[in-house]
Amino acid sequence: MRPDPHTPSQTRQVTLPSGRTIEIVYLDEPPMPEPFVAEDPGASVLDERAARLAEVAHDLTLCGACGCAFVQPVDWDEAGPRHWRLELRCPNCEQRGTVVVEDEVVDHYDLELERGAAILARALHETVEQNVEDEVARFAAALDSGLVLPEDF
């Protein structure tokens, strides 16, 4: 749906940390929701929009300076009725940047952050489990070779 040309708007281009540039259009009037049509070829337009929003959200996790995929939000504030200002930081090269994105992008970005947190939690769990197994194996080997005696306890 195209905005009415008589509706006042403000356009701003934002360069994401990944280097990709997006254009944000601020409208004075809220946009009309797109009608939902079930099993319609036009529904692919909605799928394409969701895919584009998810791609923009994924790009927010990528550092434009070093390519690190772990860019994190440091702070975020509302920047209008349907936009957020995100301050992002790369933990690898300490590059910082600020972007303004629409609510839907932030929703997808939040999912990306949750997915990343789940991956980190799983990796931590696997590392701790492996370390415990290694420690038990070393202790068992020390017991078998007589390096650990009852007097050690």
C-alpha cells in the first residue's frame, strides 16, 4: 500500500552496522493495516515483507567493521510512535553505532537475540559438561596410577 502523496512525511536513511543502508519513512498518520487474504498469491507479498524485516534484523547482529556476528544492543529508546533508536556494540572490535528502526524490525531483532542467547546457553552447557567429563577422567587416571592417595583427602 502506498502512502497518500498529500500526507506529510520525513525520510531518513540509516546505515546498519553490517554496511547495509535502509530507508525509514516517518508518516504523520499511522499506516492502514494491509488486508489479510487467505490462500492468495498476494500473501507472498506479506511473506516477502516478513523475510525482508527478518533480514534487516539479522543484519543488526553483524558488525560492519569486522564482520563479527555478535553485535549486541547496549541501549534502546523509543524514537517516535513506531520506531526505536538502538545503540549497538560489537564485542569483538568495540565498534559502536546507533540506528533507528521500525517496531516490526525490533520484533524480529528480539527473536534474533533470543536465538543467539539460546545458542550461547547451549554452548556453555556443552562446555561445562565436557570440562566435568575431562576432570573426572583425569582424576580416575590419577587414582589408577597411584598419584592420589587417601592421605590427600
